Amino acid sequence: MASTKNNDLLDQFIGKLKFNADGLMPAIAQDASSMEVLMMAWMNDVAIKETLTSGQVCYFSRSRQKLWKKGETSGQIQILQKFRVDCDQDTILLLVDQVGVACHTGRRSCFFEEVDKKGNVQIIAEVITDPDELYQK
């Protein structure tokens, strides 16, 4: 009985969110300890429900047009600590414990390029894990 009530509450919450025309919302993953911004991806209603019920972050891959449980091919998972929604109900902030690297390039964060006011780009984070090792076929 409690499980049904929890599902009803979760469905009500998800029903209040403002998804874009494709049924997606941007989701920003931030390290729960260091507060470092790790990545941005997209979530649909099913990914949100899976994330909240399983505790492991799940996104929607626009390129593959399917659910993508973070780390399913690389082993670099994200464990949900807190799930937050902004004041407009159209952007998600996920506070996570990141296992390994967050970026497919093998860096801790996807935000590793810094651009100055003149347009000069500097790489501010080194590769930690060789991407070929992460995604062995």
C-alpha cells in the first residue's frame, strides 16, 4: 500500500514539471561533496522516476533516443544524494557521488575548457582515465 502511495506522489511531482517540446529537461550533475559541476544532460519523466526510485542517476540520450543509466558502459556511475528543481520547475540539479570520471573524455568534469574575454581557450583539467579504457568494445 505504501509503495502505491509513493508512486502516486512521485507521479504528481513529475506531472508538475515543465518539460520542453521533446519531453525533456536539462539536468546538471554536481558533486555533492566538492560542489564541482560535473556535467549537463537531459532527463525525461521515465529517467526522473528511475533516478528517484533506484538512487542511481539515469538520463535520456538524445543521440541514441533511449534511457541511459550513467555508467552502464563505462562503470563511472553517479549515486544520487539530492534531487532539486529550480523555481520555474524546468531545470534539475542533481547532487551526486561520482564514481570515477563524469566526462566521456576521461576528465572529472565535462567543463574543462576555459575561455577568456579575448577568446583564448585553455584546458584546465587533464585526462584522468583514457577514454579507450572506459569504453572498450
